[in-house]
Amino acid sequence: MRSLSPITWVASVVAIYHLAVLSEMPAFLGFFLPNEIHLAISISCALLIIFTLRRAGVAHDAAAEDVAAGARRVPWYDMLLMVSVVAGAGYVLAFFEKYHDYGMYGELDALGIVVTLCLALPLLEGIRRTTGWALPIIILTFVFGTILQRFLPGLLYGKGYPLERLLYSAYVGESGIFGLPLNVAANIVIVFLIFGAIMQGAGAGKWFIDVALALTGWSRGGPAKAAVLSSALFGSISGSPSSNAATTGVFTIPMMVKIGYRPAFAAAVEAVASTGGQILPPVMGSIAFVMAEWIEVSYAEVALAALVPALLYFLIVFVSVHLQAHKDDVPALARADLPRLGPAMRQGWHFLLPIAVLIWMLIVERYPPGMSAMYSSIVAIGASFLSNNRDNWLTPTRILLSFEDGVRRWVVVAAITGSVGIMIGALELSGVGIKLSSFIVDLSAGNLYLALFLIGGSSLIVGMGLDAIPAYITLATLMAPALVDLGVPLMAAHLFVIYWGLASFYTPPMCIVVYVTIGIAGSKVWDTGWEAVRIGIAAFLIPFAFAINPGLLLQGGIDKIALATGTAAIGAVLVACGVRAFLLRNLNVFESLVIFAAGVLLILPGVKLPLVGLAITAAMVIMQVIQSRVLRRRG
């Protein structure tokens, strides 16, 4: 077990503060805490931790070592950045009435401009250190594009706004730094990351793998199936595809390679499954909560609508690993080498208690998400003492270490969501988001299928290099309105851009989750990336289906929902068969394309097209049966 370090205590104070605010402790004590002040304190904590632990010259993917060391002195320029953060965010805390007056007057004075820059510039540097150059460049592009708008051509042209107006929008505007994204990060995401860290600290990650192995390990390619199940379940809670791949991948990838899967395939499976956790209810990696706030619906509605598409996504992944096991003649593991389901459940049944409480409070009682996660965390701490393994008991020391793990992940999210507010403010002023939506509608000539293709491709490109939440916020601003203009339901439009944006996590050249898994598997980037695209093809196909078939989002009559989900499930299996080139036996290129097309027809809405898909499938199955008998007779 790790020892407590200064960062553990700092992170624990940050975690306890946010939990206290969420539990309305200040109001209970008779102290009124305006939300803007709470968000200013929150973003200050995040940035101060980042500048304490992340060095300017260290690549963001290697910074964890610098964080762990904690022994190097903070350079003078980082001290300067910290002072700047305190000045910029502290102004809201110390002079809240004057800050509030800015909103009434509609402009900043000279002091207001200075304190805004004091916060905005460190914020951009903070996300550069934690995520790389992509997001700061995108934000600055929109900022300078708004300033220089009158000099730009075509749909980018506009009246333009001076820097002072942009800073006002970023500092005081409802969509600025202290807007919806940071509000979700400070009041919801942090609690779920703490919940995930507490579950991990109690040994839930290892238990998920053991249960998955007990359920699927005995079948052909069992460890790969276990990887899909465990990564999907824990990925939904962990809130980060990369961290989930690193956590579960160290167990699952070596197991897959050991039984005969190629390293590239094993790494791709883990990358796709970990990414898919972001779309799997109940937690959906916190994206569901941002989406619910954005489109102003309840979390339960989002989770219910996302359920069937997520299951179809994992069905394709699961069938893909099964078929590849047959192609590669990967053996099943001996039952003696596998965990037994009964003992595994007896050892870890208590992990189901906090998950059940979370689902009950979110779906049935409809408690606020943050409150639900906080109570579930308390249950998880208490349930840990039901474990027979004392190493999994969440003692005070382990709780503090879990707080540290959760806050370490959260500071990145907080910095990202705060900085994205700058971009959203610029987009609202420039009107580029509305213009882009109109441009896509015009370019597609009102054809929904062409518009879906254009927006899907654009979402894939925009999502590259971004984390899940900023990718969604950017796409919800730029791309989703075009789909709504073409008649796609609001829920479907937002889920559509989420799927395509997340696909960038394993699509070359960026494929940030693939970079994590290849380090474990020892495979090559492009081999693994393209393998991941084939395994995760559902992220490209399923959104087209639910965009034009609301039955897949559990909307409409029972008969329509049953027809849509039933035919789509069969279609998902056939899509996997086409991609892996295997049905009852190996398929040639033409046969693979035919089966793939039949699967797509079954996923599409209506009755006629699925019937055509079924007819094609029946013909292919009959041909394969006949060919197999002929080959046996000849043999």
C-alpha cells in the first residue's frame, strides 16, 4: 500500500470540500455559498494541483511520474502561474459583489480584464500540460477567429468582437469558464471519480475480472470475452477510457496473448471495450450527466435511451472476439485454471451493494447524480468491511488514497471543462456553430443520410486528441444542431455525435487509448489501431441506426421497440461475422461483404429491409452448410 504524501492530504481536503458542498453542509451551518464562488474555488484547486505536480517540459502522458515524485521544487514560473490563478479566481471570492456587477453592466473594466487574463492564461497552460497541444490550439483558434471574423471568408465571416468582449463572455457569461461544463465537473464528475477510485481501492476492478473470467473463461477465447465484460463494466464507472485500459489491460491483455490471440488484436479489444464504457449505463463515464444538463432532460431518460445502442456495441465486440478465436483456433482455458463463479461471488458480492444503491437512487428515486454517487461511495466504504480480504478494507488511510486517485483524475477534467467555456463563449459570439450547422444542412441538400455521414466524419476528426467530455461539449455545440434541424430527435442527435467522437479514441492516427494498450501488448500503433476500428465498427454503424430508428432508443410503441431491437441484435451479429470474415466457416471477401450488408439491412428501420437481410443471411447459411458437407465428403 502506498504511503500518505503531501499531495494525498491536499487532494483529500479538495475531495472533502466538494463532498461537503454537495451535501449542503454550508447551508446547514447557516453559510450561503454562491455557485460562482464554489466554482472559482474548485477551478483554483484544480489548477494549483496541476502546477504543483505537472512540469512545463514534461510530456502530458509521462507526467504521472513527476506527480508521484513530488520532491522537485516548484519552479518560479509555476509559482507565478499559481499567483495568477489565485488573483483571477480569488477576485470572484473576495469581491463577489463587484464580480456580480460586471454581469449587470455587461462589460469589464480594466481591472476586470486583468483578472480574467490572470485566470484564462493559466487555464490554457494547465490543459496543455495535462492533455497536450490539441485542445488549447482549438480554443485559441475559435478565440482569434472571433476577433478577426470580419477578415475571414465564407461562413466564418462576421462582425467580429474585440478581446474585451470575449473576456467578458469567458469570465462573466453564462457559457464561460464558470458555465455548465465546469458546473458539472465540480458538482457531479468529481464525486463519480471518487466513487470509482473507492471501488478500485476496495478491489472491485480485480473482482470484475474474476467474475468475467468465471462466466466466459471456459469458452473458446474466454479471456478476450472476459476483457470485454470487465472493461465495459469498470469503464463505465472509472470515467476515463485511458485509465480504464491501463487498469484492466495489465490483466486482460497478457491473458489474451497467452492463449493465442495476436498482441495487436488483444490490445485492440481492450481499447475498444474501455472506450465503450463511456456509453454504457448506468454511469457512462459521466458523459450522461453532462448531456442531461445540456439538453435539459433527466439522467434516467439519457440512460434509458443509451441502453440498447450500448448493448449492440458490445454485442458486436463480443461476437468479434468469439469468431476470431474460431479463426485462430484459440483454445478454451481449463476450468481448473479459472476462478469459480460461486466463490468469486461470495468473495465480492458486496461490490454489488453500492452499484445497486447508485442505480436505485439515479433511476428509481431520481436523486441528483452527485448526491447519488456520494451515498453510493459511503455504502462502498461500509461494504468493503464485508470482504474476507483485509487488504480490501477501506481504512482511513485507504480512503485518503482513494480521494487522491479520484482528485488526480478530476483536476484534468476540471481544467478542461473550465477552458472549454472560453471556446463556447467565443462560438456563441461569432455564431459559427449556427452557421456550420446551416452549412452542413445546405451541403447535404437536406438528405439525412448524407448529413449523417458528413457530421459523423466531422465528429470523428474534431474528437481526435480530446478527452471524452470536451469532445462531447464541442460536438454538441458544433454538430448536433445540424441533425436537429434535419428532424433527428434531440436525444438521438447528441448520442450520435458522442459515438462518433468517442470512436476517435481508437481510430488512427490519434487513437489515445490504443497508445496505452500497445505499451502493454508490445504491438504496433497502426496494426492495433486498424484492428480496433474493425472491432469497434459499431461506433460508426449503430448511430446511423438510432438516428433514423427511434425504437432503438426505446421510444415509440412496444411493437416498434421489439422489432427494432430484435432485428438490430441479429444484424449486429452478422456485422461482426462480416468484419471477422467468419460465419460457419471462413468467408472470402465477397461473402464477407454480403454478410456485412445483410447485417446492416437488419439494423435499419422498417420491415422490408430487415426481411431482405434475413433472406440474404438464410441463403448464405444454406450455401455454407452445403459447401461444408461437400468438403467433408471430399475429405
